[in-house]
Amino acid sequence: MPAFNCEKTIIKSVESIMEGNFSEGDELVIVNDGSTDKTELIIKSIEKKYPIIKCFTNNTNQGGAITRNYAIENTKNEILFCLDSDNILAKGSIYSLKKQLIDHDADVMSFQELHYFIDSIKEVNLKWRYWPGQITLADYLAGPVTPGSSGNYMFKKSSWSKAGGYPDFAGALDTWGFGFRQLATGSKMEVLPNSFYFHRFGHDSYWSREAKKGYNSQLAFQIIQPFLDLIDQADIDYIMSPEGNNVWFENLVNHPLSLRTGERGKTGIKLHETHQISSWTNKVKRIISKSISFLK
């Protein structure tokens, strides 16, 4: 669990692990990434409540990728799950994910749905849903609704090593880049049907802060550059052209990329619940007006 300025959210995230998803032999590794609020103090109180937790601290803010890689370097188990410090697991959900990963001999196993919430997990009005079964590299190039866009999924440490870890230059694309690297280096990624976790939406998240800088397409190109031989030449020409260079990543829905084999993938879908709560909807509208790139 990477933790940066998450004083208001980390307790519930940790409790969702320790109280309903933690088994004998498991471990929780938290890395405080140079937080400037009360995160460090809260982590110390969490350690007292759950002495089994291992905590580390970056003296200065290093960013998501370096922090995630550092956490993984300090784990002992082969099967890992990265949960961000503002998200929440459904009770008992990790066991099913782990069983599916082992039974299907997969390298990566993702929940099928992200249930977006702002204040309460009882008020979910937006969902991301992935297609069940195997996720391919072509699917990653077909649109933004992929497991890597959130990064909260289960994987084997061997797939992390083979992928070269999270790309430390990629800013908030570190998890998308990691998922892309895993698939590009041969990892088997699957989605567990009828499963979900709760994804917080609406605060000043790592993604929203970084997306405002407008560098996503350039960073995404750096991620895929070592694997351009896998991508169709016409699409390479597009993303390197003046028309596509600065927007191709944000425009994947309208201009999906295909593999050199001719394979075209399909992105997941976004679902807006019909029983919307007016207060939640108004909050979402305000947030979207400030950071529309989050939902693109």
C-alpha cells in the first residue's frame, strides 16, 4: 500500500484488509511516501493496532511507481495485491481472487468491477466493468477501462520482475504502464466474474493531480516504446504524427490501436446507476468540471 497525504482515508483502507481479507501467512506492507499531513502519525497508530503490519517511510515524496516497487521489494510472498490508500475491499473478496488466480494458473487476476464512491460505499453511482475472462494487450490499447487504469489487482511477484516493475518515470500512469508491461512480457491477465472493490472518487487523487499536467500521451509513449514491434505500423505512424503525438492516449476510445498481428481489443464499459442520489450527482458534476480527464 503506497501512502501519501491520506490521513482521511487510510484507516478504512487498512481495516478493509485486516478485518475480512487477511489470512494466516499474509502480510501488509505500507510505504509512507513522504507525507506532509498526519499520515505518518496515523500509520503509527495503525501499527499499534495491527503489529503484524510492516511500515516503511520515504524521507521525501518519490511518487507512486518508486513507492510501489519499494513495497514489493520488501514483501516475502509470491502473490501480491496492491490496494491504494483511499480504496476499500469488499469483505471476503481477496480469497476468491486468489483462488481464481491459482486455479487458472494466471499471473494477474482483477476484480470485474470498480464501484466508485465519494463519501460512503453505500452510495455507488458509477461503475467500471471489465469483460470476464482473459485481458489481452490489444484490450489495453482499445480504451481506458482496463485493470491497469486503477492498478488495484492481484499479481505474482514473478510477473512484476519480468515486467521490470512499475515504470518510475510515468507519473500517475505508473499502474497503467505496469499492466501494459506485464502483458507485453507475456503475463496472463484475467478478470474474476461477479467481483468488485470500492474505488474512491472526488478528492485530489494522484491521478487527477498528474492528469492536469497534460503529459499523459508523451508518458504513455515512453511506456510502449520498447514494445513498438508489437503494434501495427499504421498506428505507430499515427501516435508519432503531429495529429496524434499529444493526444493519442486520451483518444484511445475514438482511435484504438491494434497489434501487428491484426488483433483488435475491446475496452470495458462505464455504468451509471439509475437510482442516482442527487447530492452525489451534484458532487460528481462539480468534480468532472474541474478534472474531466479522469473519466476519459
